[in-house]
Amino acid sequence: MAVAFLEKYQAVVEHTETIKQIGRVQSVQGLRIESFGPQARVGELCQIFIESTGATVLAEVVGLRDSYVQLAPYAETAGIEVGNPVIGLGQTLDIPVSEDLLGRVLDGTGSPIDGKGEIGSAVYYPALAKPPNVLTRRRITEQMETGIRAIDALVPTGKGQRLGIFSGSGVGKSTLIGMIARNTAADINVIALIVERVREVREFLENDLGEEGLQRSVVIVSTSDTPALARLRAAYVATAVAEFFRDQGRDVLLMFDSVTRFARAQREIGLARGEGPASRGFPPSVDAVLPQLLERCGTSERGTITGFYTILVEGDDLDEPVSDAVRGILDGHVVLSRQMASRYHYPAIDVLGSVSRLEPRICDPLHRKAAGTVRRLLAVYRDSEDLINTGIYTAGSNEEVDEAIRKRPEINGLLQQEVEERTDVAETRNRLLTIAGINPDEGDEPPDTDEEIDA
């Protein structure tokens, strides 16, 4: 028992650099601090000692130029002077991880900010890590229950799949994330909030997530008033926490809000260290770091991480650089419609614009057939909506349009859902089959012929 108690202190000693490498600040230009020395590698942590006040600022090596070290700070640079000592810590950003993380709120460095004390642990996970080997990843064959009917029915998600939630501002991304966190059948939620407004954090924790959702969640927060590096590393800290629980054999749901702000933080750092803008002001490093982050999510030999990543679509343009790059990496996308939100249709999921690339592997044939029927009816109604609303369409002119009009209330009842409402996958599937006019027992009948048996 005494040995176990001392493990966390032993871990601190092992993470302490005994031979200090020291340099001196040479210049401070916006987000970039240059120092002469110390001898350090890219990604290594350093401490800048402000001699006038005795305070320290944590920074990270983001570039090397001749004998000069380029640093990005985790905190404000106010007070730093030329000549201040820069001490190399000899380590990268590692996160203490344990079961005690559940119900906690952390900052971009993995330190608690909820006033509940430190996370005492002898186990550390690196914030910057490589994805699991591609040949050791298990195939995705099982559906992850989200409790959101529109997703479970028409954009089904597999355990270990990664989906993007594409939306403009104010269309319900955070509310949808909170609903999924409360309703999902996943063992653990890890939620990364890289947000622009400070007030959103507490509102999300208390209104969207709630006490029930927080008890089985770990929340990592970095707001717009923190330096770019803190916002950037919050994404990696959240992923590292999710990897810890995945390695315990858990099914983890990683919810990330938002990739766009992560990309903007990388843009700030890239431009500060001298990269040139490439696509709409984004430097090439943005395209490099996105797959490095997103590919860490998925299956492993032990557990799974299912990822929901929100993407803030600028001007509702789904082809802007970040949206286009992320859509090519992920395994599907959920599009939130401003037009549907204006009609008070929540969640405002445009199922015709959304797709899950793994639907054929995780859903049975009846589910796929019913989903196809409902999608077809939605498309038929949308094509004829102007004629219907203006009274030009005459009933009986088109059988498909008549069916779409007749079943529209049922379809909307399936796709609309109150914030506190939850429906399991079995009930959602049965409602979907009923709307499509399919007998749930149809696929259970034994084949009658040798040809059917062979098929």
C-alpha cells in the first residue's frame, strides 16, 4: 500500500530534468519568443523565468534557427524581458491519467481548473503521440448508439468511426454535442472545448452536459483568451486522455468542438514562426497537423475511440479549406442546416446532406433498405416543396410525391427530438422500418430455395 502511495512521487522525480540547459531571451515578437539557447529539441517544454517578478511562463519549442530557439508560450508574455533565463525542462507535454479524471475539467496542459485538486497518478500519456499501427486496428463492425434518432437511423455511426459535424455559427452544434454526451451508450466521454466565448464553457457544462453527463466525462477547455499554443495543445491533451481509456478496453466517445478553432491556432503559430500563407491565409502546416490529430481516433487492439468533430463552416461554405480538408480525412459527415433551424426543426440535421461511409458495414439489410426509402421520400418532397407550398401541386399527380406528403409528419417526428429526450437504437430502428412500410421480421424468415441459401 505504501509503495502504491509513493508511485505518483516517483513519477514526478522521473519527469524532472537534473541537468539544466539554460538560454537567454533575445526577442519577443507577438506569439514568437526567440532565445539564444538552451539546447533543446522541437516539442520540448521550457520555462521562462521573469526575474523582475519571480514568475515563470511555460513555453514550448516550435522551431530552431541556427543557434536560436523559437518558443511559443502557454500563457501571456507580459513582463518578459530580453535576457530573461530560459530553462529547458528536458521533456515534452505529458498528461497524468487515471480513473480519477472522470468528472474533471482540465486546461490545455492537462492541469485541473475545477478546484477539485490535482490528478495524482504514476501513469503519464504523451500529448503528442502516433496513431495505432494500421495493421493492428480492428475493423469497425458494430454500431455506436448515440441516442439521437436522426443519427442512429439515417447517419449510423460505428464504434471507432470519426464523423464531422459541419455547421455555421448558432445552428446547434454545442447542444447536439451535449445531447450525444448524455444519451450515448459509450463507456466514457472525452469532450474538448476549444471555444471562442468564455461564457460558453459554464453554459455547456451546466445546461448542455448536465451533472449526469459530467460524471462519466472528462472535459478539456481552452478559450479564445488563451494563447494559440494552449488552444492547440488542448486538442492533443483530449486525444491522449481518450487513448488512455481506450487502452483500458473501453468504448470512448471523443467530442471535439471545434476543429476550425484548432486550425486557426495552428495558423497563428505557423505564421508567427515564419511560414507563408498558402490557402486562404492558412499555412501548409495546417494540412500536416490535421491528419496527425484526427488519425489518432479509431479502433485499437483493446478498445475504441468514436470521434465527433465539429467544424465551423465560414459563410456556410462547405468547400472552405478547413472543411474540405477534414471531410476528406473523416469517415462521414453530419450537416446542420440553418434553414431547418430557422423552422425550429431540432436537431437541425440535414440528413440528405449527411453521410456515414460505414453504414453498409454496421447496419443490417432491413435498416439500410428502410433508410434508403426514407431518404428517397425526403428528396422527393424537397424537389417538389415549392409546388406543394404554393398550392400548385395536385394530389394524385405523382404517387411518390403523394407518399412523401402523407408520411412527412411521421418522418419529422422521427428526425425531431427534444433536448432531454432519448431513444435507444432498437426503438429508432423499429420506427424507421414502420415509416418505410417494412416488416421488422421480414429479414428473419429462413430461405426457401438452394439459390437463396447459397446467396
